[in-house]
Amino acid sequence: MSKGKIREMFPGGNTSQGFFSYYDHILPQERASKIFCIKGGPGVGKSTFMRKIGCEMLNMGYDVEFMHCSSDNNSLDGVVIPAINVALLDGTAPHVVDPKNPGAVDEIINLGDFWEEEEIRKNKEEILNANKEVGRTFRRAYRYLKAAYSIYQDNEEIVESCCVDKAKINEVSEKLMKEHFGDKEIASCEGKDRRLFASAITPNGLVNYLHTLIDTEKTYVFKGMPGTGTQRILQKLKEAALERGFDVESFYCALNPNKIEHLIVPGINLSFTTSNKYHSVNVSNSTEINLDEYLHGSQLEKYKEVIDNNSANFEILLDTVVKTISKAKKIHDQLESYYIPNMDFVSLQGCFEDTLNRVLKYAREKEC
């Protein structure tokens, strides 16, 4: 049996709006066979628990989605097995997930059942102080991010309002829509829009998993300065696909969670991706569209000093954000040291095996 395919992404992100969650898009309730909400403190094994189940299913030939944590991209916030509509999700802060349809769809697995509470309580004061410091540090990071984004927006506004030929950008989007959706009628039922992040601002810098996501037969790669119109084109293409009944996957900007950067239309094996200094992907059979070709050079030169100064300040702030998030992770790692020694990992293994057997049961039911 061949091994399944891995797709990797982020369900939440550290953004200019604070922590932003697209958790409801991981696996919709109406489609899910089962959603396991994994509860427990830091260091109790939630990520390892989910990863082990994901790897077991991969080895059995199932495609698996690994949902990474933006506050520690080496850790997982969730695992999805799409073929059987089963997900395991980290249900703890800041992305608190609780059962919405208990029993019918989702349930809680509490890894706190396997710790020595009395031993943990001996470190109560240290735990409380560390949690407060983690919160303060993340709030500081989000203030830096908000400041960085305001500078980024200034460059976007300069380019969009003064430097780009919007008519040409409209021609690009119209040509793409006609080519891929022009011969398709409006559907009686709109497609579904699944929203997630392909990249995130993490303690390890800007991380993306585009290489696991963009693998369609046809791919368009958009390049261009902020403000050239990529978002506008992608939004039009997404709406055209949805109106014609196609399900889509929309991947949003790590800085601005309302700005679409990548679009996949699985039903017609088509994807559109934004390539810049912060994220890019090398794919075969791709067509590059460079929107910088539609900039007015004289106008751009007029604002060059402002744009360059903004870009430099943005980089300084972004670097400060990463260092601040990294500091928060180090404090969080200290928290884990109060829990790990007080976990009964032998009993936890029994819980893992039971959960894996239940996942396999859903797989067998799907095959019948």
C-alpha cells in the first residue's frame, strides 16, 4: 500500500488583528463524521497525540492534513483525514474549541485525566505568572504587528491610488475568468469556501507550506508590489468559481487575515498563488503574471523615497514581532516543564490506542 499525501497549513495566525482563527473551516460540522477536541495543559502531549494518529493513517494510504500552530510551527493544532471526515483539534487557548454537537459530531478527549494534579498544583504561582507573561508578550507582539501593517498599508495605498493601471488589472482578471469559467453556467447551489492560512508569522520567522498545497495541473503565479491588485483579481476569481458551484480553498495573508493570497479550485485542478519575498513556491506547468508590468514608472519614482523608507521600517518591526513571539514561546516552554514530569504517559498511550481504533472504525464504515 502506498503512503498517503501530506498537506500542511495553519488554521490560525498571529496577525495585525491579534490571533485570528479560521478553525471553523478545518472540518465543517455538517460534513464531519467525528471531531475530537483534545484538551489539556502545555506539554501534556496533545500535538504528539494528534501527529501519531496522522502518521498511522498516512502509512495506511490515507491523505492527511497537518494543521500547524502559528505560535510554534513545529507543533500541531490539528489533524484532518479528509477521506473519512475525521479531525482531531487542539481545543485549548487561544483557539478554544468545544463540542458544538456533542455526541452527534464532536467530543472531548481530556488529557488532563492523565496528570498528577497535586504535583502540578505545587507550581501554581509559577504557572499563573508564566501564563500572564505569555499573554502580555503576545499582546506586545500584536501591537508591533498592527504598527507594521499600518506602514505596509501606506505603501499599498500609494501604489493602488497613484501608480497602477487599474484598467489593465481588470483586463487580466476578466481574461482569466473567461478562460476558466466563461463556459460554465451559474449553479443552482453555490460552492463552499474553505478558509485557512498557508503561511504564518512564527517564532521561527515567516513560515509557509505552499509546496504541499499548490500541486494542481494548472497554476498561475501572481507577482507584484503591494497594491498592484492581486487581492482584487483573486477575489473575483473566487466569486466566479463559487457562483458556478465549485468548492474552493482560500488561503489568507498572515499579516491581514481578510486578504486572500492563494486560491485553489480542486474541481477543475486549478490554483492561483501570490509570490513575493515572503512566500513563493516553485511548481511545474505554471504561468507567471507580473502585475508590476502595469505600474506607471514615473509615478513610482516620485514616491520611491517614501516607499523605500516604509519598507525598511516595516522590516524592522516585523523582525521585532518575530523576536517577541519567540520570547513568548520560550516562556511557554517553561510552562511545559511543570506538566511533562507529572504526566502518566503509559496510561496516555492506552488513550491513544483507543482513539486510533475509533478512527479506524470510521475508516471501515466509510469503505462499506
